[in-house]
Amino acid sequence: MTYLPLRRTHYILLFAFSFAAFILVSGFFNDTKTEKLPGKEKNPFMLDIKLPDTLDFAGERVPVENFDTRESLEREIIMTAYRHGSTIMIIKRAPRYFPVIEKILKENGIPDDFKYVAVAESELSNMVSPAGAVGFWQILSGTGRESGLEINNEVDERYHLEKSTEVACNYIKKSYERYGSWTLAAASYNGGRNALDEQISIQKQTNYYDLLLAEETARYIFRILAYKIIMNNPAEYGFEIDKEELYPPLRYTEVKVDTAINDFSRFAAHFGTNYKILKFFNPWLRKPYLSRKSGKTYYIKIPEEGSRITLYRSEI
């Protein structure tokens, strides 16, 4: 194998490239000298997570002085603060749905903090869990039917925000009557009363923060508290969202329906909207028609200013 000798120009080019590399690595042409600060520089993407000195859920004190309580709370705050997309969407949805939930909670004598239960359950959306729990309050079909919700292939009132919130309120009230604690009532919404009763009996403790529970239930109250803390001070946790970017409440007219509807697309057009928007306002309508087999009267929301009720009798 024959090697060609390097010419002078090759040496010059090689030197130039080496010198350029030296400049880039050493910062030779920096105008200012940087002093090396002791310790590591702070990552600009790291949030300064601060835990509150005092905290309560539904008026019941959270023992933040306990190391396990503080660590559990810190875990959920960090996870919520760094789950940017989901948390941003929750903050944006809150002005739309919280007023509806808050009103029903108040009417049922349930503390306002329980609105964060809906956030923990569904992120204020009509989720469907792998177990088949549905809606803002994640209600199973058996529980829904037992509570008086209509659930079939045409109508599923677990998707009805007002009616499902009433069902959740009934469950929470019964749990509070049982435990005398709003915190345990909220925990029972996640883990069920039977499982909670069993652990209370085994451990001889009646304070949520002193009970060793299944992981999901053990984290549940802290997740709710994390949402409460961040949603009340979003900018402090890196969520600077202008008021104009928040979703406003839905304005609608209710149409009273006491007859079958063969085609919801034509029904929607009759009221100046379309099927997509009709379903957005009424996610509990599961088919593009309503046979009204149950003989019930329904109130269907139509996007419009005001809140009057219109009676619809003609079959469309």
C-alpha cells in the first residue's frame, strides 16, 4: 500500500482545524471571565417546591409536622407539578366545571374541597377507567344503577355532570355519617368502605394519616391536596396561565324532551347547532337517536345564551 506524502497546504489546514477546535472547547474568545461558584449550578427547569406550614382538607388538619405526611405530600406535589400537560389542562378546565360542582356540593352540605376529588378521579373529564368506571366521578355501572342513574345503550347518566355529582355527594355523605371524618370519607371514595373498615379494625386507628393502606388509597388524599395547593397558587409552581386562556363556563338553553328522537343530527340543526356540539354539551346521550323506552322526560342542553327551558314535542 502506497501513502501519499502530506503537502504544506495540508499541514496548514490541519493546524487551522485544530486551533478552531481548541477555541471552541476552551472558550478562548470569551469577553468575560466566569467565576466558578461553589457547588452545582441550579437547573433552570427545576422548580422550587415549597410545602405549606399548615394545611387542611375539608377543615380537618393535615399533620404536616410528621415526616411521613410531608414526604407523601411532597411526592404528589412534585409529580403533579412536573406532569405539565395534564395539570395545565386541569387548570384551564376548572373555571368551566368547578362552578357546577361547587353549587351541588354546597346544596348537599359537603365541603368545597371535595371538588378536588373529581380532579383526582378524572382530571375534570369524562374518563373511562380500565375497570369500567365512567365520568368525572368515575362511577361503576352497578353503583350508578343502584343510585338511580339511567344506564343503557342509549343513555348513560354517569356522563351527566350534575346527576353524577349528586350520586357522588350521596356516597360521601353516607361515608361521613359512618366515619365522622371528611378525610376518611374521601379515602373511602377511592378504596371503598369495606377495605377501609378492615384496616381500621386491624390497626385500631381512626385517623387517615395514621393508617397503613393500599398504595392507591394511601396516596389518594395527598394527590387531592397537591391539586388543591397547586390550583390555588398555579404561578408559584410554574403554571402561569392568563385568564383569557382559561375555559369559560358553558352557556346553554335546556330543551325539555318528552318524545322519541329519531335523528339527533336533524334535532341539532333544528336548534341551530350540529351533532358534534350537541354531544359535547350532552355526553350522556350515547346514540344518535333516543327511543325513550323508559318513558322519562329529558332535558337536553343546547348551546345558547341564557338558561330558559324550551319544550320540544315534535318527533324529528
